[in-house]
Amino acid sequence: MSLPSLNSLRTFESAARLKSFSLAASELFVSPSAVSHQIRQLEERLGVALFLRLDRQVILSPAGERYYPQVKVGIETLINATRSLLQDESAPESVIKMSVVPFFATRWLLPKLENFRQMHPLWQLKMQTSTDASDFKQEGLDFVIRRGTGPWSGMHVRQLCTEQLAAVCHPNLTMSLDKIADVLNFPLLINAKVLSEWREWFNAQNVKYQEPSTNFDFQNTAQILDACLAGAGVALIDPVLISQELAQGKLVNLFKISVPSLRHYFLVYPKANQAQQNVQIFEQWIFAQMAADPVMRNRLPPSV
């Protein structure tokens, strides 16, 4: 019989150790659904149930309890062998440490990182999420991905992609929204770090902007999305990053339009880091992923 894939065994070991598919997903930089898919494939190949799916939790089955200690030893052996290899002076730096704006990280980048792991198995990824300015030396960062306009003084900057913004809301709010100006009759969900965004969106469509009687400020787009899904108001979000919610009808793109944003996503790092192999490898990979994505391909800057 053929052996299970290393990827499925690694996923099983992580989920069994952490007793959670979602925690395993965070550790492995994949989505919870990807973890569930890998576990299901492994169970089908072995012909046994490795986990018992209970309400809001998973636990190892009797077969999983027997299997886990042996898989754990195997994974640890491979990890130790790889670490030993990388300790050789001729081996390249094996860690890539980045800071990424949260919504872009969870909505676009994280689901694709398994591809990076498969293409570059000897490189260890460490990612934190933030929208703040970073101290590269103090935080030990190789690069950051930020949403903004720049400039970033003293930094090497490459635009990853442009951004489009659509007014979206819960389907229950759409009945009284016939024209763009009607949006001002509803609470606006506002990114507190980009207070001018709604005004810019209306200006782009030659519609006079007036402060609505009700608005809610949030610290990040993830909070805005949660409020929007709850029907709290109308939000400005890039439809690419909420394609699932739009396809499932949980949210509606009002008027079926998107407006070019004044902000874009950028790869930023100190000029001194440009020669680092880990930076070069990741930079080449992420632009290849952008080019391979049917939607993002149209968002690439002209020079790419």
C-alpha cells in the first residue's frame, strides 16, 4: 500500500497535538477548511476515523490515539534532520519573518502559503499581523506588506496590487437603496485609520458627500466585515477579499460597481535586505502568485 502524503501527516500531527483544526490552521498558515480536507483525505486513505467531530471541538478517536504518537516521532525526526542540515555553514538562512496587514493576510495570503511551503520546504515562515509602522531591526522583520499610499523613506518599495472598493451591505438593507446618494441614509462603517475613505468614494462618483447622522468607527477591516454581516450598516471593502460572502449572498455589492482606491498594497523592506535570499525568494513567489490569480492579475502594477 502507498504511504499517506507528508503534508497530510503533518496536518494530522498538528491538529492532534493542538486538539483543534482552527489552531492547526493558524500554525500551518492554511485555512481551517484546508486542514479538514487534509484530515479527511488521510482518513479515507487509511480507512479509519482519526478524529471524533463533536459540537465545537474535535478529539482523537481510539485509532487516532494509537496513530498519533508514532506520527509525532516521525515528524520530529524529519524536523530534527532538517535543522541539523540547516546548521551547516553552507545552508542559507532558513527563516522568513514578515508583518502583514491583517485583512489581506487572512483573506488572500494565508490560503496560499501552503503552496510556498510545498515549493520551499526548508524555509520557515513566521508572520505577524499589523497595520502599524514597524521597527525592522527591533522586530527582526525581513519585510512587511502594508496598505497605503507611501512613501516609506529609506525603504525598497514594490506595489503588489491595486485596490478596488465597493459599497457592500447585508441583503436586508438593499430595499431602500436605489441610487448612490441613498447610502448616506444608512449607518456607514468607517475605518478609523482612513477617515477620508467614504468621502473619496463618493467624490469618485461625482456624488456630494455629507456626514451621515449615524456612523460607526472600527480599527480594522475584519471588524468592519463582522459588523456588515450583522446588518449594522454599509461598508467599503475590496470585493476580491470578500468574494465568498458575495457569492453566498451573505453580502451584496450595491449598484454592482467598484471604485479605484487611493490606497494599494505594497511590499516594503529596508534597502539593505534586498540582497537577502529569503526576501528574494518570497518576493519572486508572491508576484508569481499574483500573476496566477485571475483577478489579481488585472490588479498588478504595469511594471510587473
